[in-house]
Amino acid sequence: MAQQSLTFQQVKTVEQVNKITTALMMLEGVDSAEVGRHGADVDGRATRQTLINAIEKLKLGVKVS
């Protein structure tokens, strides 16, 4: 199992954090995701690009790096 870290910009609300958490946890290959306003630590087999794509699909205006 691999761990990946993502950094966020422009996450301002708990609602955004919850939406990101749900989107990540719904992905195949994600075992766990710890999400906060400034980033996420994700365990599992999902690729980094898959994680970023899932967040971008939410159209929250969040920048992910």
C-alpha cells in the first residue's frame, strides 16, 4: 500500500473538505484518506492523477498539487 500526499489551495469550508473526502474514498484503490483544508494523505493503490482528477471533477475551485 502506498501513501500519497496532496496539497490544496482555496479550500475554505468544512463542506468542501467533506466533498473531497467522499470523492477520494469512493475511488477504487483508495483504502483511507485523511483530508483537511490544506491537503490530504491518501493510502492505497490509486494513482496520484486519479486522485487529482476526482477532486477537479467536483468543480470546487480547489487547486491541487
